[in-house]
Amino acid sequence: MKRDNYTKDLHNIKYRIISNYGNLPQIDEIYKRLIDFHKLGFVNITHSALELIVAAYLIKEGFKVSVEHESNGKIIDVYAIKGIDVGIEVETGFVPPSFAGKQEDFLMSRMALKIARYSNLASQFYIAVPSYYIPPVPVELLKDKEKRSEDEIRYLMRLIRKYHNSLDVNLLSLKSAKIDGIIIINTTDLKLKIFDYEDFLKIKKYYSDI
């Protein structure tokens, strides 16, 4: 049977991963799950490539990994356990054409939404992005949650609802939301770099005048 482009492209990435890391346990199971979710129309190749590379890195580091993992009625992109559990949401930076004139604002809203929705599903939470994309994480979410003011929480709620009708996110989930860092993924050489939130804040400040 002829493979569609998605399956062919994901298979090529899996082959490169195996060439780099060896035949990792779990990788076939993760590969098949991504294909199943693609058939349901839930993931595209850009997103799946990042998920597969992150999963491979975590498997190599000794984690037990699942993708498109269901927890508390929500599906998080990557979930991994090794002593502690880690949740990771992949973000590609895609903006619908209807928001072409407000791309940064829309993406900041989506970042706030993802952190509020998924960050409490695991002990540690990260956003993973391709290496060419600096995600506009709201500075309020880079603070310790204990230092987040009521006004900041309400601002984040308004930001989310400006673009997203998300009834599962409320002031309480924003109050407890957290982010432990950003994972930068190079899809060409399959390498990852992890910035904790303090290092990422320095990068964000560097670009803040643009």
C-alpha cells in the first residue's frame, strides 16, 4: 500500500532518529499513535515531527513516554515519567489568516491558554518549539505563581478570551498555572536545548524592544 505524505515524512524522521540514537524502545508505539491521531485529523506533520523528536530525546534519557496522552479529560502532547512526571506542549507558531494583523497578540493568547490548561497535569511543564521560533509567553506566567497578582491573573483571562472560547480555563487555573522552561528543537540535526524559565526570560527581555 502506498504511504501518504504524512506517513512517509514521519517515517523518514523516525529513521533518522534511529540512525542517531539506535533502535529506541517505545519509538514504534509512539510513531503508530501519531499516525492514528493524524488519521483522525488531530495532528499535522509539522507538529508530529516535533513530538517524535522530543519523545525520542526523553526515551534516550530514560523516561517512559507517551504522546497525545489523556489526563483528567485533556490531551497533552507529550507526557513522560522518570521519578517525576513531565508534561510538554508543542507549539509551532501557526497563526490563522484571520489574525494576520495581530499575530503576536494571538500567539501570546494561545500560550497563556496552553499553560493554564495543561501545566497542572504534571509536576513539571514545558513548551516545546522549533528553533526558529521565539514563543511569546506572557511575562506574568514566567513569574512564580505565588507572586502573580490578582490584576495579572485577570489580565491573562481577558487575553485568553480575546481569541479563544475556553470554558475549561478559569481564574483558579491561571492562578496555579506554571511553566518550568522552554524546549528548543532543531529538526535538522535532531538536537534539543532546554531553557529554564529564568534563562528564557533573559531571551524574552532581549527581544522585548522589537
